[in-house]
Amino acid sequence: MEIRNCKKCNRLFQYVTGRVICPACKEEEEKVFKKIKEYLYEHPKATLVQVSQETGASIPTIKHYIREGRLIITPESPIGIECERCGTMIKTGRFCEKCAYEIERDMKKATNGLIKNSTKYTNSNLKKSKMHYLNKNKIER
């Protein structure tokens, strides 16, 4: 474990994993998250501005929860965020379905290319990379 400063309140705390915020700030964030979630449950057609005004949470905070996938907005809700790649309006996550598919496909191509190159390298240089021993009988004295 290491000691870090909280990004929100600047207090020292024992950091384990995740976001760099202290337990007190995490607890406060959870309260705000629950308040947003309850408000959206009761008012599914509320706008982003209405949710922000009624809950006291900032618009970037609400968008952050949507990006994380913690808040999933109903299809009839006017709330949406932009796909980080193409700008299309989406209801949750970072990318729209089309961009997510394209990114996944590109990653698979890149990974397959790396695997092919690494196996090609290991097969062609297999004899060169082995450890060689001198034959005792061939050593002249």
C-alpha cells in the first residue's frame, strides 16, 4: 500500500486501487450517485439540467457516471452523452455500438499481427537462440 493525496480534498490516505480519492470522498460520491439514481428512477424523462439542479450534482459528474456504465439511461430519456470516437449520442459507456465493433475488430487485427510476427520470429531463430554445448570429445588438448 502507498500513501497518496486525495484528488478532491487533498487529505492523505492509504491508496489501494481505483480512483485516487479518500474513503470519505468516496462515501460522499456514493451518496450523490444514489441521489441521482433515485431521481432518474422517479423522473425518467428529466433532462440533464433538471437532474443536476434537483440533485445538486454537476453535469460532468452525471456524465461521468453514465460513461462508467453505472447509470444506464432509458431509451425515452432525453439524456445522452457523445461517443468519444464519432460524437453520436449514446445512453451509456464510451463508444457507440458501431465504434465499439470497429475498435474491437482493429484490436483483433493488431493482436493477430503481433502473434504471427512473434511466432515467425521464434520459429526462424529457434536454432540460434538455443544454448549450445561443446562436445568433450572434439576438444583437442
